[in-house]
Amino acid sequence: MKFAFMSVELFLLCKSHFFAKVVLFLTLYCISDLSIKNNILRKVMNRANRAKKI
């Protein structure tokens, strides 16, 4: 009985590590995606501001 409880605990622990990794990777993806979008927006705004001055 104790062995079964330990294997269930181990299974849940492994599952929680998997979900933590998934959340971490999704967070990193969203941050990098947002950073890329902000960089593109900044470049477009700079080009637009330069075009007005000419």
C-alpha cells in the first residue's frame, strides 16, 4: 500500500513538473513574441517620424 501511494506521489510530482515546464515555455514565448512586436512597432514609428521631416 505504501509503495502504491509513493508511486502516485511520484506520478503527480512528475506531472506537476511537466505543467510547470509548459507554463514556463509559454511565458517565455509570449514575452519574446511581445518583444518582437514592440521592436517592429518601434522601427515602423521611427520610419514614420523620419518620413514626416523630409
